[in-house]
Amino acid sequence: MKRLFCILLLSGAGLCHAQSPTHLTTDLLEHTDRVFLDGYPSGLSPAELGTAIERYQLTEIRNARPSLGWVVNSDRPNTLQTAYRIMVASSPELLVKDGADVWDSGRTESDNSVAVRYGGEPLQPSTVYYWKVKTWDSHGAESPFSQVRSFVTAAQLDGATARYPLQVTDEYPVHTASLGEDCVLLDFGKDAFGRMKVTVSSEKETDTAIVRLGEALRDGRIDRRPAGTVRYAEYRLPLSAGTHTYIIKIRPDRRNTDVPAGANAVKPILMPDYTGEVVPFRYCELEGARPLQAVRQTVHYPFNDAAARFHSSDTVLNQVWDLCKYSVRATSFAGVYVDGDRERIPYEADALINQLCHYTADREYAIARYSHEYLIHYATWPAEWVMQSVLMAWTDYMYTGNRASLQRFYGDLKAKSLTGLRESNGLISTRTGRVTPELLQAIHFSGSGDSFRDIVDWPQQGILGLGKNEPGEADGFVFTDYNTVVNAYHYEALRTVGLIAGALGNAADEALYTAEAQRVRERINRLLLDPKKGYYVDGIGAGHSSLHANMFPLAFGIPPAKHVKSIVEYMRTRGLACSVYGSQFLLDAVYNAHDAACGLQLLTSTGERSWYNMIRAGSTISMEAWDNKYKPNQDWNHIWGAAALNLIARKLMGIEPAEPGFAKIRIKPQPATLRQASILVPSIRGDIRASFDNRPDGMFTLEVDIPANATAEVWLPRASKKYRLTVDGASRKGTVNGDFVITETGSGKHVFVIE
């Protein structure tokens, strides 16, 4: 009878269409039940920790009332969650019997599946908890319960963001070359942070091997004097008679491991004792012994290499994607976003780009939040970058749908909008005496007031080895007391604080900051926009107009509509006259202005200032600069050089959250002349897939797969004013917006054709 009932339900709404929720998360972390032994994943469960004699690491939830989330699954289109039931228990056996001695939410009417606050009595420290969830959906289907997940609370429940321990992965050479008798070159294929482990045989106790590690080659050997901060290291390895396995202990670099606090009192992030010190290298030379086995013990934050995919008809674009995606994994070695190996210091600018790239590459959002919150307490010296903390906070909310971090740091975020630098003309300045100790304390900056200033881009003219006549990466920006770039950031920070206030239900602050933002926008356009030129100057009193003075306002939506065209045309004359950091905002501006042709040209360029040039130079991780000539001390492992990853996903393919937590997904491809492309972007609600076929005759076909409990706002590029749109084979009108036609759809697979 039950089987017959299920068969009947297959033709209409009913229980048999429901699928169990998956990807359960606790405070944004999915794999809270994993236990690591010295960085290696183990089969140990949290309940078995008392039996472990090894040194273990695990994730500890630091919140007495954590946020719980899950992915809703359904084989039916247009599925939305209508209710859930969460059960939390002290043992898995209780949950198997549908018992919950800690908390049972009961059936709760809600579409929230990404940030449900635990509602029982406060959790106890140092305790293992187990939970499961079931859902009801808009088709009337009730799902089975999910699999049981466990998590461990920390000894101190201080509410801080939890993260995973670092992971160690053994990697083996992909190519081996003989360099003569008893000398071999091992190539691991890609650069990574780690240490070497080799197994060799020796006949005498007095034998010594030489181990060389490096990132670059010269004439078929490891480059022993590489340019910039490209790494090279050499170690002597005394051998014992017989066959033995040796681990090369990496010498610490004083620059990034034991540096007194500098002007801004920010110190490097140190490696944990269970991984030991690491160095980035791709190649290993072993001289004096033939290895029986060679292993690179690579250290990284846990990462799912299969979570995101992209492929297009442009081979350069595919290589750029692969370079930048791998860079996210490789540069996560410290467990918090840092700027590369030279300093290993968190900076807001690196973290903002890293955050967007990590969202593109994996579903694990906790490291982004952890890094952002770290920087709230340890601000760095550029005024623009301090305001980036506000942008990161809002981006975190849009991608996670979780307000906990906004609530906790709301006061800090308001201070970081830098209203304390406001002058009588309505603009802010770091050069008019308003950088007070009180302001620095409010934004958690530990350095002196003299070191807190505008940056625009980096490096600037005449610094870091650049000759005084070199323009640097700021396109000749002329600094004045009132600069366009820092005030563009000030507008965006104020606008964003207003959005945050609204999300937190603070209507008074929402109105206040929204109005303040509009006043600053009006002053920028009145005082810094040259009406004769039709674009911005660098600052009050400056006749010069840099790329930066125009791309930042355009990226933040500041220009009046009538000036957007002239600004875009001027920016085209400047090309990529910015650093790899600045490219994030340049392409954001270009795509926001719907100049897709320029965006594609910049992403696929093979010139000296391009992502492809990083590949051509021999790096397998994004570099700190386009080339050594633009930053002579650059390193080959800098995440802010990977901006192309998120730009491909967010702008070229157009996938971004239109509502917090991807409740509504915006898909707005801007293909220009790109013939075909497909992408998989992981989200907190499930995988988002999109692919397009862009025919020269004007027919554009877009196929999407939207996860359950989400809707999508789809923007289709139209080649002419007259168009015909079909959705899943049926005609649809859509809403015209410029050169796009907008329509909406629910979850599941859908095909859009516009011609």
C-alpha cells in the first residue's frame, strides 16, 4: 500500500519528491566532525578524542548559540522551503530514535535554510553535540531527516568565528630530470607552501646530500638568485647509513616570522607547531643521493578542488581561471588571508579580493569571515583599505545570509567609514589634521597618525626600488588635500553602513547613513568631476585625471548617468594603468558600465600587463605585480593578483547574490564576443550552474540550474531593440533595461533563448 501511495504521488505533489537536506553547516562550517592528526585528515571522530595518543586538531565552535544551515534538495522545479525541524542531542543514538535532549525546534514555518540560530539552552563548553534537520517545501513535500552531523564546542564560548585547522597534503613530483651523477631535479608541477620529505639510501654515515628548493628555473636548474622575492633555499642533509626517510626543516625567515611591530604594529601570521615552518617552492634539486621517494608536504586550508569549474571557447581565459583558482588554495597556508610570503601580514586589500575569490572557488565561507574580523582589530595604514572592512562585512552578509558578524561589529564598522575625517566642504582628508589618536583608536589602528594616509594604488611613484621618474602603479595620481579615490571609498562605506543598518533593523541609522552617502556623492560630483572633460580629476586643485580617479567612482556608482559614457571612453585610453590590486576595481567599473568588450579584452590580454603574463613568466600562483619591472621586490604567491577569478564568475558570467544568502541569484552574463562558456559556482544554498552559446547571428542561449529554495533574476543581453525571448520553449516578454532583457525564474534547470 505504501509503495502504491508513493507511485501515485510521483504524478503530483507529495512526499516522494522530497530529498534529505545536505551540506549541513554549523557557524558556516560543514565538516565540523573532521579530526586531523598533525594536519592529516584521520578517521577519528570527535567522540573518540579521549582515545587519541597523537597530537590532533579539530574545529571548535566558539558560540553558545551557533547558526545552523543546510542545502534544500528537490527534483522538482520552483521549489522553496516552507518549514523546517531541527533536532539537537547529546548522542547520535538519541537522534536515530528521533529523540532530542538538547533542542527540538518542532516544525517551524520559515524559508530560512542558511542561518538558523540554535534556539535551545546555551550550549556547554568542550562538549560534543549532534544534530539533524528535515524540511517541508512549497509542493507540500516533507523530506526525510538529513544525516546526523556532529560538532564540538570550544573551552571558551566567546562568540568568535571558528575555522578549520590547517591541512597537510602529500604531493609527488610530476616530472623528474637527471642533472648528472647523483643529482636530480624534481618538478611538482605547481608552486605550493610546504616542506620536503625524502627517502634515500646511503652506504656511509659520513654522506651528505644537498637539497635545494625554489620557485623558478634558469637554464634547466633551480634559479639560485631569483629576482624580487621569488624564493630559493638550500639545505645540507647529513645521511645515516641505510635507508631512511628525512624531513627537511625549513629555516624561518626573520622578515615573516619574527619581526618587531612596524609603524602600524601589525605582525606576521605564524605557522602552527603541528605543520612547522613552510616555504613556497615548485622545484627540488637533490644532490648527493638518489631519492627512493620524494614528497612535498603541502600546507593549506581545507579546500574542495572540485567545488567550482569554468570552461570557455577562449584558451587564454581558461588558463587565467585555472591560475587564479589554484591561487586561492595555495595562498591559504596561514589559515588567515595574508599578502604573500614576503611579509605574511593580513591587509584589507588582499583580504577583500581573496574573499571574493574564495566565494567563487569553494563553499567554505568561514575563513573569509575570520580574516575580515581579524582585520577589524588589526587595521593597516591606508585610509581606503580601512574602509574596505565595511565592504567586506556587507559582502559576507550577501554571500552567507548570516547577520551575526554585522551585529557583533556594527560599532566598529561605523567608525571605519571615517566620518571623523570629514571637513567643512563635505569631503574627508588625511592631510588636514583630523587624524587624531581618538580616531585611530576607534578604527583599531596601532600606528602613528603620520603613517595613516591615502594609498590609491601600490607601488606609488619612486618607492620600493622604482626610480623617481617611474610613474608607479597609480597612473601618475596627483595627491592633494582632498583626493577623489579616498572620497569615493568614503561614499561607498557610508552607503554600505546604511545597508547594514537596514539589515539589522536600525531604521534611524539607515536613514542617516544613506542621506550622508548621498551628500558625499553630490560633493564628489560637484568638486571633483570636471564638467568640461566629462570625467574626474585626482583631487581638488589637481588638473591631472588618472585612471584611478575615474575607475573607483564608476565601480561604486557615483557618476551621474550623463557622464558614464565619457568616463568609460577616457578609461579606455588608460588601459591597465593600475596594479593587479587595482584591476579588481577597474573591471568592476568596466562591467558595471556594461563595457563587456573592454572587460573581455582585459581578461584575455596576453600583453605584459596581463594575467597571462604571470603564466608566461613561469608562475603557477598569481603574482604580486604584472611583472618584476612594476614591483622589483614582488613575490610569486600573492592572492590579490587573482582578481580575474571572481571577475569571471561575478561579471563575465554575472553570478552574484541579488538578496542575502543567495535567496535570489542574479545571473547577468556579459559575453561580448566570447562564443561559449560554462561555469559551476558553489553557493551556500547549493551549486549554481550556467552556460551560454553566443552565436554570431545574434541568437543567445543561456542554460541555468538554480538550487532549491532560491529564485533567479536573469539578465539576457539583446543585440537589437527588437527581440524574441523564450523560456523553456515558451514565449515570454521580459523587462527591458538598457541592452538587457530581465526575467525571473525559480529553482531547477531552465533554458533561455533570445534572438
